[in-house]
Amino acid sequence: MNDPVITLDLIQLSVALVPALVTLIILWRWSMNVKNAAYALGRMLLQLLAIGYVLSWIFGASNGALIAIVLLIMASASAWIALRTVPEQRWRLMWAASAGVLLGGGLTLAVVTQLVLALDPWFLPRYMIPLAGMAFANAMTAISLSAERLYAELDHGVGWEHARGTAFQAAMIPVVNSLFAVGLVSLPGMMTGQILSGVSPLVAARYQIMIMCLIFAASGISVAVFLSLCRERDEPEVIADA
């Protein structure tokens, strides 16, 4: 369990891209949207290579104010991306999505980092940044799903209470499925990374339980806040239409 992590050089990394290129060829031959997939793959490469350098700098800075700014940028980006499923409502609902991400993702992140892990200093980057990414990303996905389903239901004349319940359930499907599958079908990224780095599987499992609770709570609370704030703005319109 104390073997060092295998370091990937660029040649080894390029071999990992071969199956991805095969997939692109299949998309091209079957006349699918290969341009979008190729763009997504290229963007992933650039983003991850860039973030490797950025995180190295952030981790070395050890500055609480810098970490707070990074967290705020992450939360804002999450809120904006979450609303791409309802582009016509994007600017109007940005405040609701931002509140959802900050309250749902931020509060659960605070509980995990300050009470469970008791980070010292509070902003310890190698814990704070990855955990914030998990909290905000899952809050983003949940809000995105709930927004799409909410307005689809309202457009079909469904009452607010029923539309809200349907939207909340739809938003929680990926999270609930992951709870069922974790450890049985899949080993999540953080647990896999810890095991590959030599951490005991028992310790890795405890961390993953913490992460799954973080993801579940961040998703549920974020959606609840988002839908509650949407109601304040949209319910009068629904009543008027009825």
C-alpha cells in the first residue's frame, strides 16, 4: 500500500487518447455530431492542463483571501452554467441559482471542512478546492435539471406545487442513483485516487461516505433554495395565466 503513485509522462498520456479518438471516428462515420464531441474533448484537455498549473500556484500561495475569491468564482460559474437549460430565463434567474449554489453548496462545504475535517488553516487549499468543486458542481447539475423540468411542467399548465415536486425529484435522480451504485457498481473518483496513492481502502471508504453526504446535501439544499426563490417570482404569473 506504500507504493508511489505512477507518474504519467506525455507519451503514456497520448496512448490514453487512442480510445477517445476511436470514438470520434465512430461518431464521424455514423454521421453524428462529431464537431461538438471533438470540441468538448479538446476543451477538456486544455482546461485540465491549465488547471494543473493554476492549482499548483494556488496550493503554494497559502492565502485565505485568494481561496475565498476562487470559491466565489467557482460558485458564480456554477450558477451561470446551471441555467443553460433555460436560456430564456437565464438572466432573470441568475440570482436564484447563485443563492442556491452558495447556500446549498457553501453550507455543506463549511460543515465538512470546518466541523468534520476541522481544517487548519480553514482554507487549506488541497482539501478546500477539490471539495468545493464537488459541492458546487453537483449543486450546479441539480439546479440545471430542476430548472429545465420546472419550466417544462409549467409550460404544460401543471400547477406550481406539482411542478416543483416533479422538478425536485428529477434533479435528485442522478444523486440518488449514485448512492445506490457507489461501492457496488462504481468506485468514485476521490476514493479511487486515494487508493491509487496508497491510502488504505478503509480510510478511503470513510472519505467517500463523507463526500457522498456532501454531494447529496449540496444537491438537495441547492435545489430547494432555487425552487423556493423561483416561486416568489413566477407564481403570480402562473396564477394569472390560469
